Amino acid sequence: MIEKLTQDALIIWATIDPIGTMALFAALTAHLAPAERRRTAFKAIGYAAVVLIGSIVLGQVILSAMGIRLVSFQLAGGIILFLFGLQMIFSSGPEQAEREPEPEHDMAVFPLAIPATATPGAILAVILLTDNQAYPVSAQIGTALIVLCILAVTLVLLLLSERIIKIIGTSGASILIRVMGIILAALSVELVMNALSIGQWIQPGL
């Protein structure tokens, strides 16, 4: 049990990537006031927790009921992540967001909660690590607690990102946005390639 939970913690940490999420958060919220930045951090982690815990409880059931294979879910998530990465690379930076606010767009939901924190890889990982046919309820609860602990660490890092913003300034944040966009685009390509390679070995009916 301890060995499985340790392995789960490493996998979930790698797929959520708290440090990468902190860098992305610092870049995207550089134009916000400190109070608004903290509120956005709490909301983003809250939404991500709902998505990941919901995936543990209902993800496998919903995908099976809809006839969607996990590999197809991973492929779709990779494509969405790639498009978002391109948007970050070719955006005008945080100063544009400050001049042209979008009241109907909640940054805490997209892209911070999804796909930055609750990444397609993290959603896929928690569904696989809590397979109803492979693991007992006690193991699934342990995995859920690990998810919440890692999200708590991520929240702490997001709140500490204010110091990063003070150091790098708006210009640094603009550069950071593009660097993170390239990284996200590369990560999305890996997700797509992995999904395609797995799909070649899976029968369509499975």
C-alpha cells in the first residue's frame, strides 16, 4: 500500500507540475492587484480540486458510459493544450490583458485550473490510478488525499509567486508567458504522440 501511494504521489506531482503551474500563474496574473491574484489562486486550486476529485469518483464511469477510451481523452487534451500554448506564444503579453479585460472570462477556470493545474495528464493519471477494477476503495481514498496534498502545495507556491512578479516585472512576465507557451506546446505534442503510439496497439473495440 505504501509503495503504491508513493508511486501515485510521484506520478501526480509530475502531471500537475506545481512549479510549472506557479511560473504560468506568475506570468498570467502579473497585471492583477495582489488581493485579486490571491483570490485567483484560491479559486484556481479549488476548481482544479473539484475536477480531479470528480475524475476519481466519476471519470471512469462517465468515459465508459459514453464509449470514450482513455487514450482518446488524452489525445483531445493534448490538442487543447497545444492550442493554448500557441495562444500564449503569440499573445501581446500581460499588458494587453490589463487594457482589454474580459469580464466573462474567469482566468481561474481557464487556463489556470484547466489545463494548467488539472492537466489532461493529471486527469488521466488519477482515473488510471483509481481503477475500480484494480484497486480497493481504501487505496482510492489514499490517492485522493495525495491529490489534495499536492494541490495544497501548489496553492502555497501560487501565493509565493507574488515575489517572482515583483522581481521580473511586466517585461519579464511577458517573456515568461512565451517561454511557458513553448513548454506547454512541447508537452502537448508529447501527450499526442503518446496517445497515438498507445492507440496503435489497442483494438478499436476496447
